Amino acid sequence: MTNSNFYQKVYDVVSQIPEGNVTTYGTIAKYLSSPQSSRMVGWALNKSPEDVPAHRVVNRIGMLSGKIHFSGINLMQQLLENEGIIVENNQIIDFENLFWDPKKELN
DNA sequence: CTGTTGACTGTCG
DNA sequence: GCGACAGCCAACA
């Protein structure tokens, strides 16, 4: 990481999320610098390239808060279910078990 | 340049 | 347990 590009780091971390796992905006923000920048993560993902699996990133309660930004309303849920993640009522089931911590995995 | 908004989170009542 | 308020920073009108 030559330059501390917040956006680039977000893309980098999100891209490394294993299939079938999810994380939260706050966790990524905290891993990068400050938890307050969680909104910036969302903003970054708004402009995120298709290479970034933004559908694996949800809010702290495991709810698909960003699904409305996807082309289809259930596209995000479909993608998650396709990876083996159970989603119901826009909320990830067994979220804590599927949670992926970059600070723990990437160290 | 000023003001509002946003894929969030934590704290307070 | 739930609703409301504040903080943070960047993009957009």
C-alpha cells in the first residue's frame, strides 16, 4: 500500500472476503483507521467496481442495508444465498457465524 | 463556496 | 428493547 487510499483499501479488503462469509462497514472502517468512517466505506462501495463483492458487506446487525443500491431488489440476497448464506427479511441468518474479521484473518 | 445527503455506528433517554 | 441524536468525512447540487 504505497498510498493510504481509503477507497482502495476498502476495495482490497472487501475483495478478500471469502465466499460464504460477510463483514460490516464499521469493521472495515475500524480496520482501516477509525470506526466513524463507516459511512465512507458505504460511499466507497457505492462507487465500487464490479470486482468488489459489495453484497458481502452489510451493516452491524447483518441487515442488507445496501440492497436498495443493487440493480434488483433481491439481487443482493440472491447473491448471498448463492454463496450459501441464509438471508431472511433482508437480514442474514447466523450472521455472527458467517462474520469475517479482516483484522483477524488478514492480521 | 455553502448546505445537504449518505450502503453507519455508538450512546443516551 | 426501541427511538432519537450526534459524529464522522466525502461527494454532489
